[in-house]
Amino acid sequence: MIKKVHYKKGMGIFMLTCSIFVLATTAIIGVSVNTITGVMLFIISLLYLSNSAIDYSEDEIKMKGIVGNTVKSYSFKDDNIELKDGNIYVNDNKVRMAKYMLNAHELQALMDFVSTGEIV
């Protein structure tokens, strides 16, 4: 079973609100460079709200980009994955992740899984 760690919803809602404000301002004033930035921010905020940052199962952990593509994949069979000092290490190298941008409950479930080996 694949479990997911999503981004925090608050930041996505904030970006969505800002993009709607920029697009509404552009509709009033007229088309400009802000139209492009507003559309880009709108798309990024939707991706931020809908995609997961990390997918994990009994076999592997996949770190994903905002668009949904897999950036890095760590296998429990091939790699030594462990939890040290509240961080995930793969083959004694720290896995870089922005914890402040991730859902705390889902991230804690991932940490529990890495430490115990059981998906809850």
C-alpha cells in the first residue's frame, strides 16, 4: 500500500488566494506581465494542493517534485535507510527535505515507518 506525505495546505491556500487576487487585479487593469505570473502562481498552487511530496511503501521511498515527477527513489532492499536524530539517512547521507513545508502528521507517520518498518 502506498502512503503519501503531502505539502501543508495553508501555504497552498495562501498561494491560491494571492494568484486569484493578481488575476482579479489584472482583469480590472488589463493584460500585463502580472497576468503571466498570476497564471503561473495559480497553476503552482493547484499542484501544491493536489500532489504529494513523498510516496512510500514497504519497498521504497520516492521523493517527488511539485509537478509530480519522481526526483529520487530509495529502496529498502538496496539502500540502508535509517532514522537518526529525527532525520532520515540513506547510506549515511542525510535525505534533504523541507519539513516545515510538509504535513506534520503524515511526516511523523513516515518517520515512524522508517524507525519500525511497519506502515500504520
